[in-house]
Amino acid sequence: MYDPVAWAAITACAAGLAYAFVRPTLCSDVDECTEIDSELSTSYNGLACTGLATVFLHELASLMLTRKSISQAQGLLHNTKRFVEPSAFLCWSFLVLLIENAVLLMAKSPWYAHSAQLLGKEQPVYTIFYLEWLINVPILLVLAGRCALSMTNQDIARPLIITNLYIILAWSCYYVDDSSIRKSLVSLSFSMYGFASYDMIMWVCKFLRANPDSSSGLYLRPVLTVCLIVIFGIYGLVFLGRLNGSVTPQSEKLFFTFMDIGSKLLVSMIFTGVRSSQYNAMLLDMLANTNTSFARNYNQVSGDA
């Protein structure tokens, strides 16, 4: 339960069961769905690819430079993994986003979407976004919980698994014909969101209790968790809008594309501040230890003389 491999296995099993239960039809196999998708612009996906490639290379360069710097000070620093983990996770996150937007830009047919009956029409539901979330949302939760707030895998496991399960459940809602069952599934999804959000708030409370005084990035670290709760809530509202027809496929696609990128950029900016605070705290600790050691040795020599 507390092993990331177990998290991935639970997610894969739940996704497989959901797919087998609803049996959705590919959008590329439905003419009406394909026609609607073909009318949607993909030019912004090209812009997104350019920006994501730049950010990915920047984060990769940062990771490599940090690893090189840390390797030269292995004997002086403890728990050096905390300096490189955020950049490594962010690299994977930006790479997944880059692949997603490249697919949306270059695919000749909408094989990355499924067709759902909404408002009397066969409309595309972009499954590729849900797949990206099943990969990147756990990364964001690990960044917020473990890397920023020093939570254990045991603390992270429950909200992470619940979040992935309600993502799968939300996707499944599009293919349930019975309105009462669909409403029940939607209600269950939002209940799970509330439950996972409560666990995440408990991370913040636990962190603040353990760190009552100002320290490296203290007030910046909880911001990430709170921002993720708000962002996930906004995604839920867009999902509801699409389900009842007030949000068009074009608006949903545009929102998800740029909100996905914006949320990862926000995480990257927050960790830039956290890393800066960590480095400053580390330098101050090293200087303090050096001065203390020098003063102690000096006093010993003076006493011996």
C-alpha cells in the first residue's frame, strides 16, 4: 500500500476495470465525433510544445547541474536526494506533457479520444488528458507531500490513490447512460475529492506543527498543497460543465491544455523558491558549523598553551 509500485498497480487495475465496464468507442470510429474534433484548433498545441520543450530542457539542465554540484559535496551534506528529487520529478512531468501535446498536434485522427453521447450528439471526450493526469497528478502529490512537506509514503498513499480513483471514475461518467447512476458516480467523485483534500490539509497541519518556527521555505511549502487542492477543484467544475453541456469540447480542450501546463509551471516556480531557501539555509548551517568548530579548536589550543 505504501509502495509506489502498488500505487501504480492499483491505478492500472482500476482503469482496466472501468474500461471493461463502460466499453467506450474510439472517436476515430464515429464520423460525427471525428467531424467535431476536426473543427477544433490545434495551433496552440504547437505553441505548447515549443514552450514545454524549453522548460523541460531548462529543468533537465538544472537537474544535471545540481547533481554535479551535490556529488562534489557528498561528504559534507546529508540526505542529498532532497536537492535533486524535485527537478527529476518535474522533468518527467514536463516530458509527459510534451508528448501529450505532440500527439494532439500531429495525430491524423482522434484515436486519443473516445466518443460520448452528450446533448444528443456524439462528442469527443479527450481520454489522453485523463491518462496524463493519472501519471502527473501522483507526481504533483509526491512533490507537494514528500518533497515540500517531508511527508512519508504512508501519509501520501491514501490521498494519492483516492485522487487517481476519482479521476478514473469521472472519466467513466461520460459513458454511463442511466442518469441516476451517472449522478451518483459524479457525487461519489466529488466526495472522494473532498476526502483526499482533507488528507492534504492534514499534511499542512502536520508540517506546521513540526515546524513552528521560520525555516527554509516554511511558508512557501504549504502553498503548493493548498494550490493543488484549489486547482483540482477548478478542474472538477469544468468537468461538471462539460457533462451538462455548458462547456464546449473546444473550451474544455483549451482549458485542460493550458491549465495542465500552468499548474506544472506553478510547481516549478514554487520549488525554485524552496530550493533557494534550502541552499541559503545549508550555507548558513555550514558557516555556523565551521565557525563553531574553529572557535572550539582555537579555545583548545589557547588552553593548552
